[in-house]
Amino acid sequence: MKILVINCGSSSLKYQLIDMEGEKVLCKGNCERIGIPGSKITHKTADGYQVERDASFANHTEAFAMLVDMMTKGDGAVISDVKEINAVGHRVAHGADMFPHSCLVDEEVIAKIDSLSEIAPLHNPAHIQGIRAAQRIFGDIPQAVVFDTSFHHSMPSKAYMFAIPYNYYKEYHIRRYGFHGTSHRYVSKKCAEIMGRPIESLKIITCHLGNGSSITAVDGGRSVDTTMGFTPTGGLMMGTRSGDLDPSLVTFIAEKTGLHGNEFLRTFNEQSGLLGVSAISSDARDIEKAASLGNENAALAQNMLCYQIKKYIGSYAAVMNGVDAIVFTGGIGENSSTVRETVCQDMDYLGVKIDLEQNKKRGDFIDLTAEGAKTKVFVIATNEELMIARDTLALCGKMSQPAEG
Ligand code: AMP
């Protein structure tokens, strides 16, 4: 069974074709600048073929047609006919409280995803464009949607409620939803497999640290708290996002600067975080380099990030009454030995001690745990696409089972 995994943005479309027999990625790529002059597609196959081609796609349907062309024709071909694709799995950013699980697409599901566009204006409309375009290109093969929010559905109300008038929750569904759920689910499951223990018996803290970052407390395989909130702006400071703030800042800054409405969103989403504090870059590599060369603001930004990660790890250990394993993933979590070392310093109260030699290594899996330390610390490369493909496969399996009764 071959599953096409799709992550649609408003002007981009990332894809992976996965053969579920052996869970092998046959090809992957990215269509960029959809509907904008200068569109291009990058396409890579498992055997090392790689091409970047200027293309003109006015919309997502044309981008799909192009990637099908890439997959079926010429040197980048990995299948001979589009009919070899059995199902499509879409990443969807916001499922709010409507989608506790991944599900197959039908008109009702599309309408529900659309109704959430108000709280996910950058993401959900683009996902719907992707689903519609896939329907046009692939006909009626099964399509599944896998939500960044679903894994956090298990949070108790004391973790997901904000301490504002209850009516806002009842009227407008304002609460913590959490994001990166597919990644937290993937790495926590992998962590349990590596430890050779049932996930139900484990307390795991998963740190997804990338351009966007979030940390989740996974108790017995269920998310019980997570740092991101109503939107992916909350929680930890990130590349350009502020993370949590004192709400009174908004009126104070408005009075001082005249900033209002969407300008705030732009400030807190695009001009804050590592970029805002360092005034250098949103990229952790640039920050690390500048800090090592003595730039004080870069050092401050890096220290703030590590401090916040440490603080959340401590609070989630408190929430779960302990921790068996801490997992680092995402671009920073998988690659920055400096961030990992700084975060894990002086954590002996939690039984955390990392092996500094191991911490220098690179790879999809690294056991950082120092000899004799009680709490495991792992680097586990995330794989959201595989998780989406697995969910899609499972949903297709259910579809083909005879109805009960
Ligand atoms: P992601 O959003 O998961 O792709 O992660 C992107 C972030 O990972 C950026 O801030 C990168 O600077 C960071 N990153 C990637 N490689 C490294 C590295 N070798 N050292 C430090 N940060 C890195």
C-alpha cells in the first residue's frame, strides 16, 4: 500500500510518498510559491535522485498535477501510474475540540475544518485547498486528516482551561489546545519502544524544539499538559514567536506605541522570540554562533530559551510526580548539543545527567543518559509524516473491515 502524505500551506505543498510495506519513503518534495511568480518544485527519490525545477502552478491542483508528473515520469519516477497511490494523508494544524482522532475525509469533516479557519487563518484554509485539489487529482481514493491538536485531547480541564471568565470557554471555545501533537505522539511512542516498556507505564517529557517549539508531559502515553495554547504562539519562546506573555502588555504597548490589532499578532508571531531578543536572527545556529563570538543579546536569547525549557521540564515532572525519560526532537532538539547540555545541567534532583561525549554525536537516535543516571535522556528524530501515513493506513484498514452486527 502506497500512501501520499501531504502538508499544505497557503503557498506551499510538501509531500512524501511512503510504501507502507517496510515504511519506506519512495520520494519526497516541496512545491513552493504556489500562485506566486517564481514557483518551483524540489523532488528527491530514495535512491538519491534530486531535482529542482522552475514551474508555474497557479493553484494547489496544478501543484498536485506537477508532483504526480514527477513521481510517474522521467528520472524521478518511483511509480508508473498515479493509480498506484492508494490513499492520501493530510496534516491539519487545528482540529480544536472537534477532532479527538485522525479521521477519513468527507464533506462534514471538510466543513468542520473550515469552521475552524477563524482560529487558524494561516493553516486551515490552506489544508482545505489541499484536500479539494487532491480530490480533483486522485479521484475517490481514501483521504485522511491527521491533526496537530488531537494528541492533546487527553489533557484534563485543569490543564487546558485559562483563568479568564468561564463564558469565553463556553461561548468561544477559548482554551489551550496544544500543537505538534503528531510529533509528541511519535517520539513518545518511539521512546517507549526503545526503553522496551509499555508506554502506559512511563512518564515522558517530549521537547519538540524547532522554529516552532513545544514541550509535552506524556503520562502513560497520554498528553496531560503542553506548552502551546489556543494558538501556536503560546508557551516557550521560539524562533520568531514570543511564547507566553503577561496579557497586560498588550494595552500597555498599545498606549506607548499605538500598535493595534493585527500589528500585535505580527509583533508576537514574527518579530519576537530569538529574533526579537537577539535582533540578529530567528535561527538557533546564528544565535549560537553570535553568542560564542560574544554577542550579549544573542547569549541572552539562548539563555532565555534554555531556561524556559528547563522550567517546563521541572513543572511537568512535578505534574506527573516524576519522569522516566526526556526526549529532545525538532531541528534544535536533534542538532544543538549546546542547548541540550545547558538544559540538562544541574538537574540531578530529577535523576538527569547526560554523557557529554554522547551529546556531541549526531543521528536519528542518541542515548544521552550518563552511566548510572536514573532518568533517561534521548535524542529521537521526529517523523510526523510516518505517523500520518500510519494513521491513514489504520483508517483505510477500518474502512475495509465488514460492518459490525
Ligand atoms: P525545525 O523547525 O524543526 O526545522 O528546526 C529549525 C531550527 O533548528 C532552526 O532554529 C535551526 O537553526 C535549528 N537547527 C538546525 N540545525 C542546527 C544545529 N546544527 N545547531 C543548532 N540549531 C540547529
